[in-house]
Amino acid sequence: MKVGDRVRVKDSVVIYHHPEHRNQPFDLKGTEGEVIDIVTQWQGRPVSANLPILVQFTKKFKAHLRENELETL
């Protein structure tokens, strides 16, 4: 997986920060988006992030996910 890939969430991932469903559980399963970053560094230092893949779903919404929760389209 690399930056620019179109991806779909294949597993049930419940979040609470979706802008249209604020503070309510929202399942991302089946939602499509674009990989905009793979987190490997923070402030110039290497990191081992638990949720390294940053996906932009809409203009207002992006989320960090694991690689095994996504499938490339």
C-alpha cells in the first residue's frame, strides 16, 4: 500500500469522530477513501505507529487505520 491508493475498509471499525455522526458510534466498514500518508516519522524521528495509514474519506474526514483493515481497489 502506498500514498495515492484508493482503499476500502474491509473490517468493522467503529469510530466516534465522524463529522456527520459526532459522539455516536459509526462503522466504517465498506467506506472508500484515499491513502494520504503512511506514518513512519514524527518530528523527524522514526516511530512505530499502531495505526500507521492515514486515509482521507471526505473533504472533512480522515482517519488512521491498520493495513489489515483495508483493501486496495
